[in-house]
Amino acid sequence: MAQTTVVGACPHDCPDTCSILTTVEDGRAIAVRGNPDHPFTRGRLCVKVNNYQERVYSDRRVLHPLKRVGPKGSGSFSRISWDEAIGEIAARWKAIIAESGAEAILPYSYLGTQGIINGLNVGDPLFNKLGASVSERTFCDSASCTAYMMTIGHTPGVDPESFVHSKYIILWACNTLSTNSHHWPFIEKAKKNGAKLIVIDPVRTRTAALADWHLQIRPGTDCALALAMIHVVIKENLIDRDYIDKYTIGFDELAARAESCTPEFASRETGISVEDIVKLAREYATTPPAVVRIGVAVERHAGGGQTVRAIACLPALIGAWKHVGGGLLQLPIWAFPVNWPTLMRPDLQPAKMRVINTWRLGAALTGDLPDGPPIRSLFVYNANPMAMVTEQDKLERGLAREDLFTVVSEHFLTDTAKYADIVLPATTQLEQKDIMFSWGHLYLSYNNPAIAPLGEAVPNTELFRRLAAAMDIDDPFFFRSDDEMIEASMDWANPALEGITLDQVKKTGFARLSLQHPDDWAPHREGNFPTPSGKCEFKSSIAEGGNFVVPLFRQGYGADQAGDPVDPLPHYIAPNENPATAPAKAERYPLSLISPKSHAFLNSNYGNLPAQQVLAGEQQMVILHPADAASRGIAAGTPILVFNERGSFEAFATLSPDVMPGVVVAPAGYWHRSNRKGATVHAVTSPAYADLGRAPTFSDVLVQVATA
């Protein structure tokens, strides 16, 4: 039997974007493995995708267009042709537009695949052309991005590979071994070279267990710790005055703001001792190169944006940016010269569009809308909102509406797809071509399709070509081939791609951006921050414009931002829901709930697949501190109910001292059908936004736990 090896790229935003080698035998993929030649992947794949061929060939795959024949939510469908499916979608949309206007159509997408041409923005041109409601997608890093841009601009920050030169590494709200595991070898090498590793997290995670020092912090109080570090660094004159004078603005105002943010204040908020707060600040300031890696969880509470602002101020205060391996790492994505306007086509938008944040999808579908017509059609791709969105009771009622025409493009009959009128079969990464940036390193990747599409599955690019034709759009832009789209997706004349050709990336599967070598990478040694002033802005000039969501997360639409006032200086915003800020509520619901990423799932991806379910546990688990469990008569393995005034979900108790007393942990990603109540952890999650970027507050939740 003939075997070939095809080089591709992981479709997910975990954020490692691994280079994948697929072994193909007689047209069938028989194995996937990490590419040993890729400097970041290094031959290893994580448990989410190391058996990806099982996802591709699962007997649960949707391989043909389906039309609902039973009640919504029943999962009863019959097979139809593509012509029938596309014809019905176009007919329904044209009628809706004629009767209610295009704003009655709402697209819903996220990062089920992060490919540049098949991912987050693939549908934006069509929906912008139609004038549909704008899908504001702020699930992950939106508050962080807004805060980051206000402080140091859209810089890639520290090269993840440069961590080998770091001597003091803080992983802040980042469980590297579970969510960014290919970064760990660089951290491990730094440790072998004498670096000290600190993890700041409410939970003793896999990563925290390997740290030199784990600081357990109360959920949502990270900004108090960051401000106290600023206080100590300034008060004890551990600052780099030369760097501050040359490359920052607003130091005097920041110093005045931090004056009251004492270690004593931070200790009361965070639960970390005064001595440890002072020790952390001193060590951080006096052990160069010092670097902070922030995870997405750092934004998931009421003050998430200002938390990132405060943390982003720290490296400039001590001159950490002067050193290779010193500074801050958020998202290296900012280094990639992606041609975002071509991907999103904001120029096609009407002057005025309605914006609906997808975190509030349930409210949108049940009538709690801004001005405009009711949503009459929902188009979902690359996402499974029923598993991942708050207000699940509203969402279920909305999806069950007989007058809502719902279309879902998917690999499986997800919790969301079960409510669809039409389900369309989507290709997996092994069946489509794409080009990939990375949220976690500086390598451009190319995904060569390894096999022909199964059944009648099509990539998102082809799906939207068919929809554009059916909607009578004749602009040639909408009918470009995948190769033409890939060619246009990047600014190949940008210096970051100097010496790199598309043909080269196709052949090798990856290429490092033409930037400084990791051993020399210090992009802000002399300032050069991409801010209006060119400096690190302790006092943000952008804040004058008010709160905003980065247009990348809203189909390129820059108008009609929230615009609510933003303090230009970082400041502490206490959680909405904890025993100190909501004592009356805490009497009924005394435990703080956090819902981190699962080790085996990627959001809700893989939540239905046997191998990953075995690793994660087939049923939702919740981790409690033994003292909290004992006071409620809960033993390990006990069926429990987690609830508050918003809803409830069932789980099985796991007891561990790795969780702080007063905190419960429910990893996200489980599907409704794995729960007898037909709900996920987000049934209890607050619909409130964080302070910046309209980010969700996943980790700002009070609950009670009882035996089921």
C-alpha cells in the first residue's frame, strides 16, 4: 500500500498552531503526528489533536446537508441535496430582507478553526455586503486586547522562544501545560539555566505544580496584586528611571494612583500575604530579564481590562524591555502582516449597522435587543453557542422559536445544530487548505489538504461562494479560489515576510517571520511602542475615546462602539460577585466559580469524542476544596448540583486541596448531553461584561453546591 506524508497545521487557537504531519495510505489518513522539524511543535501534539484522524472518520460526522423533520432540538433530520439547502437558505433570506431588512439576519462564528481563510472572518464579506447585523465576537482576549493597545499598542511583545533567556518568569492566569504546552520546553530550559518560575492562579494546576513558587489568588483580584507590585517597585525605587524618562508617559500620574495600592490593601483583596506581595515585587524588579506571560483568564472578571493595563505597565517600570527575554507576552498575532481589510471587507458595510454581542445571543433571540427588527435568521459556523454561551435558558427558548430560521455548518450534530432548520457538512482540517497565523509563536504555517473531503463536506470558503451566488451577488471577489484567497490574505511585501514565498511555505509547511532571532529579540529596547506617542503609556491617550472593541472582533466595523468613559490610568475594579462585594448574594451562593479551559477539550471541540472524554471524564466534574465539600456532606464522586439565581448544572465532585477554600472549578467544554439537566457550566455564568472590550466575565460568578 502506498503511503505519503502531508504537511499541515493544527486548526485550533490553543495557541500553539502546531505543524502536523499526516500519514495517508491509499487516500485515507491513518495517523497524525507533530512535525519534528518545526522549532515550536518539536514533533509532539497535545491530547486534543494527537488522534485527529478519529475526528475526521468519526461515525458521528455530518457528511451531507440535512433538513429538520422533527421538533426543534430533537435532532431529527433528513438528507437533502446541496442545491435544495442553498436554495432554501437564499429564498428565506431574500424574503426576510424584503420584509424586515437584512439586520434581521445574524451571523454567529468563532474559532472552531482559526485558519485565515476558513476561520473567524470567512463570512464577514458576505454579511457585510448584505448589511446583516454585526456579530461582535468578544469571547477571548477582547478586554485584554483593548487594554494592551491602550498601554503598549499592538506589539507581539516577547518572542515565546526568547523565554530561554529569562531569569524571572511569571505565568499569570496561564496553565501552560494544558493550554500552551509547546511553550513549556522553552520555560523548562530557562529553569535549567537558573530562572525562577512563578505561577499566579487560584488553582494548583499542572503548571503551578512545577513552579518554584505558586501564588494562589482569589478570582478576579489580579489587578490589586499588579497595582501593589507597582506601589512597591516605585516606593522602594526599584524602577529604571532612564527607561521611564525616555520611553514612557504618565509616570507621575501612575505613581500617584499606586500610592494607595499598598501590599496591605492587596493582601485583603487577593488573599496573598503582605510578605509574599512585597517579595514578588522585589524579586521581579531585581532579577533581569523578567517576563510576564498572561493567559486569557486574566480578563474574565469585572476589572479584567484594567488588570491587563496594570500588568502591561510593569515591564516598562523596571526596564524589562531592554533585555532579550524581558517584557510581556500576550498575543504574537500582532506580528503577522495579515491583510485584514481584504478578509473582512468593511468597505462593503452600510454606513450604519446594528451590532449584537454574541455573548448575549440568548437575549438577542428572545427579544432583548437594541433598536432594530427581531432576529429572524441565525447562521452559525465555527461555533457551538449552546455549550459556551451564558443565559442558556433564554438561548434554548430562542433557538426553539419556530419563526427563527437557523442554519448551522458543522462537523457534528452539536447542541446547537440540533436546533437548526438546515445543517451543512463542513470539512475538517485534513480536508481543506488554509494558511495560519499563530496566537502563540512567530511562525507562518500552511495547511495542505491531506485527503479529499468526505461525503459532501465543503470548506467554509466554498460554502460562502455558494451562498454569494444564490444571493445574486456578481462581484468576482466573492468567487475567488482558495489559492487566490490565500495569496491575498497576507501582505507579502511587508518586511516581516521578506524572503518568504507562498510556494516555500506550502512546501515546508511553515516559515518563521523575518524578524530578529529569538536570541536577539528585544523590540522595545529603545521604546518604539506602536502607541500614539510611540511610548509605553502609563496614562493612556487612547482612553480618551472611551471603551471599544477591536474591529477585528466585529467584522471590521469600527462605528457604534460602546464609548463609555475609561479612566486613562489603571485602577482596581473589584469583582461583581464575591463575598466582599456582594455579601447578601454570598449568603445564598457563597462559592466563587471559575470555568477554565479543559486539558482535553478546546472549548467545546472534542467534548463529544471518546478518547478526549476518557481523559477529561465523560461527565462534567467540579473540583472543591475538601473543607467546602465536608461542610456540605459531599464525598468524592458524589453527584452534585451547582446553582445560583441564573440556573444550574449537574456534575460529579472531585475533592482537592489544589483549589482554594471558597473556590470551585468547573472546566468548560462539556456538551449538554453529558449532563442530565441538559446544561453546561455557563448556565450559571453572569451575562455581565468586563470593564473593557465587552469581554465576558466567566470567572466572576457566585454559586452554591449541594448533593444532587
